[in-house]
Amino acid sequence: MMISKITWFDITEIKDWNGHFTGIQRVVFNLGKELTQDPTLNLRLCRYDRRRKVFIETTYEFKEPEYASVPSKKLTSKVGGYSGKLKGALKSMLPVRIKRVLKKVISFNSRPFISFKRPIDLRRSDTVIVPGAFWIGSLNPLLKLRKRDRPTVFAVMYDMVPVIMPQFCAQVTVIDFEDEIKNAAKVVDEWLSISESTKRDLLEYSNLNKLRIKADKIKVIRLGSDINTKGKSKSPFKATQKPKEFILFVSTIEPRKNQQFVYQAIKYAEEKNISIPPIVLAGKHGWHSDDFVNVLRRDRTIKDKIIWLQDVDDRALRWLYKNCLFTIYPSIYEGWGLPVAESLAYGKFSIVSSASSLPEVAGDLVDYHSPYDIDEFVQKVDEYANNRRILMEKEKRLIESFRQPRWSEAADQVRNLLN
């Protein structure tokens, strides 16, 4: 009797996610949505049970909420207020090794999930795709199997931030990532890298640490960026607060994204008597950004020059893209750079960091700067903000030349590798 091959697709990252999909969740959602429509794959969905360290079969309706957003501060005041501060204080006092033990038992960062379903029976003839954060330990069920009994395993590599730039991650994340990538090297047959830059970083790390990951086992896939640019939009500003014109920066507030650099650039421009339109920061309060947020809120001299919007839903984000002069993205390190692709999809020119993968996203359709050179950045912002003819020429060329990558094409790349 012939055993039918099953392709297992891990949706742990989105199964219980509440709110707006960001980077990894969007990749898992869109690849899953496309691949589940192919009956030839015999694709079934699974999720990782961290407590039992097993995969269990699950279901999911691939229907993203049209106006999903980050939970508002009003709804989460108790979580983000006293209890949030207490949790942060406790975490800061605990040694890293103790944190790791507690994380496995009560998890500081994950939603509670307990299942008594029978684990899925993985067979050598099957394929397992892990498109989410493998560093949470989701490859553990495969480590238990003997090599000759293991299914074929595909895993997505987004970036190598925890080991390339550990200063931008919590120490416990760095340690977990280092452990899990060693485990992953033992069981992953094909790596799906989201950029050439990430592929280079993975290979370099593998060579330095003798992980034996071969270049021909790392395939670069181009992520989709097709978004509904013509859907409903709504201004996030009150009538009296809306700036006449503005520059947009879409990103979670955290050190690696370089919002501090933007703050310093505004100060520098003011010192040099360079007039720059207000810069809108659209993104939630992220990791290790308390000090910067405190400065942002308390510095009265930049009150109308940097505007921070935390609770931005899809309609508001659409409005911001459509109505901004142009966008900026001065990130220090990225695995890809989805906000840059989104900006291009809306026909908006961008001034982008030249670091890591970002030149792969936009080619010669945007202008670049060093993420450490404030003078260079200010000069470029000044050039496009105060010379509309040049900006219009850039936009015209962008609109004529940019071809928006589709998620269906990204799924085709994965499908071809599976076959």
C-alpha cells in the first residue's frame, strides 16, 4: 500500500496572534495562504507545543482582519502599566540561565497554550516547513528522530541579528538563538533565506562555528509585498493636529531601527538652520527603547518635529503612505526591509540605509545613506524635501520601473523547491 506524502506547514507564529501582523507573521500567513490552495502538496497545518515539545495538527482560516491593529493603550493599561513594570523589573534582576528555565515553564513572552492532542506522526516520506521563529525550539520534535526516519525539513532564515549584532537583542535571546541554530544545522535540509545578505551572514557564521551548512542548501526567496493600496484609508490625526506635510518612518521603536539617529538628525538640522518637514514615526514601543521614548516625550523642542503614532491600524497606515512626502528607513541591520518595499508599492520615494539587505529591496529606485552619518542623511532629506522637482522625477521613475513582487510568486519559489 502506497503511503501518501504529507507536507506539514507550521503556523505556530500566527495561530493565536492578536493584532496587526508584522514581519514574520506576515510571511507565515501569506505563504500559508498561497500554499494551502495547492491540492498537489497534500498540505496540512501544525503548530508547536512548547511544553510537550511536539507538533500537533491544527486548523486555521487564512483571513487576515482588514483593520487589525496593535491593541490600544487603553485596553492594555494594566498589562503595560503596573504589571508590565513589575514583569520588567523581575526580568532585569534574574540571571540569564534562570530566565531560560522560567521561560520554558511559564514563558515571559509567549501566550499560554496547552494541548492534550496526540502529536503528529512524522514520517520519512513527509516534508516539514518551519516558516516562523525556529529559535523558540520548534525543531525539537525532529531532533528526537533518528536521521534515517526524519522527514525533509525546510526552515526560513530571516536574519542573524542575535549573533551578528547581539547588542540589539536581549541576552537570553542571543543564547537561545546560538543553541537553536546549532540544533537546526543538524536537521534542516534546505534553508530559505529572505535575502542574499542573510545568506552571506548564515554561511559566515556556519563556517566560523563549523556548523557545516553548505551554500547550495541555502536558497534565497523573494518575499511578496503585494498590499491593498486602494482600500479604505483614514487619517490618524485629529483635525487640529494634522501636519501640512510630513516624512514617514514605519517601524517598531527599538535601537536597531535607529529612531535615535532621526532624533539626532532633527537636532543637527536645527543647529545648521536646515528646514525639514515633521517626521512621523509609525510603530509601537519596542524592545529596549524606554530611554529614547522618555526623551521623545519630554523634549519640548521637537514636539512638532517628530510625531509618534503608536496605534496605527491598516487604514491609518494606508493614509500615511498615501499622504507623506516620502519615507525614510535608516535601520542599522535588516534581514530584508518590508517597509521599503511597501513604500515603493505606494509609489513613494524613500531615503534608505545602505546597510545589510536594504539595497536588495529597492535597487537604484531610492537614495542611500550610511546609518551612522547624520550629516549625509540630513543633506539628502533637505534635498528632496525642499526641491519638489527632483522628488517628482524620482517618483515618476519609481512608478514606471517598480514591479511589485507577489506572495503567489514567493509561494511558487517554495513549491518548486518542494518538487
